[in-house]
Amino acid sequence: MDSKTLLEIQHISKSFSQTKALREVSFNIMRGEVRGLVGENGSGKSTLSNIIAGVYCQDSGKIILNGKELNVSSPIEAEEHGIALIVQEIGTIEGVSVASNIFLGSEKKFVSKGLVNYRKMNEEAKKALNEIGIDNINPALNVEKLNLEERKIIEIAKAYYIHPKLLIVDETANALSSHGRSILYSVIKSVKEYGGTVLFITHDLEELVKVCDGVTILRDGIYIDTCYGEKMVINDLKVEMVGREINDHYYRTDEESIVSDKVVLGVTNVYTSALKNINFELHEGEILGLGGLSDCGMHELGRLLFGLDQPYSGTISCYGETKKLKNPAEAIRNSIGYLSKNRDTEAIILQSSIKDNICLCSLDKISKFGFAFPAKENVFSEQWINKLKIKLKSKSQYVADLSGGNKQKVVLAKWLGRGSSILVLDCPTRGIDIGVKEAIYELMNELKDKGHAIVLISEELPELIGMSDRILIMKQGKIVCEKKRSPQITESLLIKDMI
């Protein structure tokens, strides 16, 4: 092995039951390099990173780190070899403090006379947070009290604390605001500067080109190519990822909005702790975009529309009737479906089957006298699995085993199977590949044409501009402007209103 090579992947293969996740994958990564790893959902990216980090064990092949074969059976062992992994979804453990999460598996360094000295642990956790520029998170606080971004920042602090030789970042940026991303990019830059290596997994190809020195492409568990610098052309990467041309114009092609006059959802003078005097109407066959900077209130508005949060004052009406959406069950009865930004914790049941997740909200439609009939559940779930082209081994497979894009399809299948005519979609394309993203946009267009009404909450300006009939920009809990669909709307124009 070349002395400049830090990590060598040699003929790695891995299968889960009948699914071959990786097939004879081989490539090298140099010291001081930020290497991107891309591919469609199910291409094997996360499987490979989890093997390197000790979460999984390969079926065959070798991993060489610093010239020595790496054999680790847990992330704690991997950490002892200088490998840190920031996972795609939530990587913190609820019920314990921020400090306990940062030093999970390393508590022995704070043990004195058989007891953990939590004061010292909190002090060291504060140093770990300060090292990445964070001084507003209390190390003694229970992690459940933090939002998604703060919890990801804790994971970044934990990973950087050991000054890893190899830092693996798996789709982390998707859960972060612009401020959170700047912290992550700063950590990546620091690792590179001290001679460490970063393996950066992302679906955002613009981000990849900006952050990475080179990129390795996987497709269906097979190594396709590695390219550097000027050869990292986004359109070429798309083709290599999916094995076919991807239409750059996968957003809507119509330039003006055509929607019904019929109002299906109305929000009048609504106030909550996060929202101030919210007023808007949603029309049949309309895609209404909500955008803004971090903590602008758009995600809280999505929760409110599904009954997860309650207003202090104001009213919400569905199809002309004032409704008190006191809980999600009430929202579902009023034909509202909700896709949460926090998919794995709020939108699906990971340790339940694909079939059960799809059928969950429609049990009253496929049961009789309070009894569910397996035959009806099978037919119902298979119908939506086929319609949304969910890639799976079997409908009895746990949702946890699916790729991010296929998890998202399960959530959509659940609501479409229910017949929800109003859909609140919070970051529906977060953490999914270009092929599935294209499929979701096509589905949104089909739903719009059939008269469904969609609230699209998005942190991606091209998505808002490309898919919305109207865009509402929020700032500090208020709606500050409305933009109707037009070729004249640009990202810079929306940014001016956001700030």
C-alpha cells in the first residue's frame, strides 16, 4: 500500500438475506482527502460506511487502514482505531444527557472509586462542544429536549472530539440549517488540515462538488468509478449513479399557476409560541410552498396543520368548516396526511413491517367488526407497493432495512392509501437520491392534477420555485410575503425576503 493511502477497500461484499448490498467493491482513499461517496438509494453507500465503522461485518474482502487489516466488531472498537461515524438519521440516545451521548462507550475515563464523575464529564463535554464553536448547549441537559439539528451537532462534537484519522459523514448535512452546515464544513476542513481523511456521503451533488476533492460512485452495490476535480461534473455523475440520463427539468414545466377557486384548508389569525398571526388559504389542486431560514416557523406550521401542536388563538377550517385539530387522529379524519421532516422518528415505525406501516392509517377501511383480515392487508399494501415502486425483499420486511428513498415512499403510500386529499409534506426529498426525487415530483404533479392539495415545506429553494403554485416566505414566525408562480421568481429574490 502507498504511504499516502489511508484507507484501502479490497473486494468487499455484503448480503442481507437474498439482497446483495455490496459486490466486490474496491477503491482507495488518500490521507488528507475529502472523498465523496454517491449513488442511488440502495446502492450500498451506508452499508459500506457501516462496515468500515464496525456496525456490520463484511461477508468477504478486506479493509486496510494505515497499512494494517482492520477487523472491528463495533463502533467503539472502530473509534479506538481512529474512525468516527456520523450516521444519516438520529445517532443520539434518548433518556441520557448531552455529555453522556458524547462520551458513550468512553465513560471509564471519568470513573473514580467505581462511580462516574458527571461533573468532570460535563466539563469535558463543554470543551468538546466549544471546539466546534458551540457554546449554547448545556452538557447536562437531557438530549430529548433538543431539536434535530442540535442533536446532530452533538454527534459532530462526539466524532470530532477524538480527532479521527477517518471521519465518515453519512447524509448529515440534510438535517442541518446553513449555520449547522457551516459547523460541519469547518470540522471537515480541520480534519483535512491535520492530515485526516473524510468519507462524505451525500445526495446533494452541488454540495459534493463544493466540499469534496474526489467522488466514488456506487450503483446497485457495484463500484462504478472515481473521479477528481474538473471531472466531477454534476450531469455526468447523475448518469453514472442511475445508469441513464436524468432530465434536468424534473420540476414542473408550466410557467403559471392554474388551481381551483375551492378552498380546502383555511388558517385565520393563528398564534402559537412559534407562530404569529398566520393567515392563508390552500386551494384544491394547489401546491403551496412554505420557505424560510432556520427557525422561521415553517416546520412548526406543518405540525400545527396535523394536530401535533395547538394554537393559542385563531381558527383552522377544512372544506369551509371550522375544525379543532386537537390531535393527529382528528387531522386524519379531516383527510389530512403529514410527512414529517424527522421521518424515522415521527413518520414511520422502523421495527414494523412495510405492510403494517402502509395499512396503519387505513385499518378502518380494511377491517370489519374491529378485526383486520390478513388477505385484505396483503392486497392493500401490495397495491401501493406496486404503485410507488417500493424496492423491497418482501412486504414483511422491517422498514428499518429500507433505504431513505424507499422509506419515504412507504410514508407516502400510507397517506395515499388512506385517501388523504390534503398532504402536508415537510422536506419530502430530504436524504433521497436523484432518481427517487424525480419520482416524487412526478407523483406530486399527478396528485395536483387529481385535485389533491399539497403544502410543500422545503429548505431547497429550487424545489420551492420549481414545484409551487404559490410560495409563502416565513420569517420569525410570520408570513412576510407571497409569491405567485412565475418565471421571474429567482432564488436571490426569495433570499432577500427571507433575511
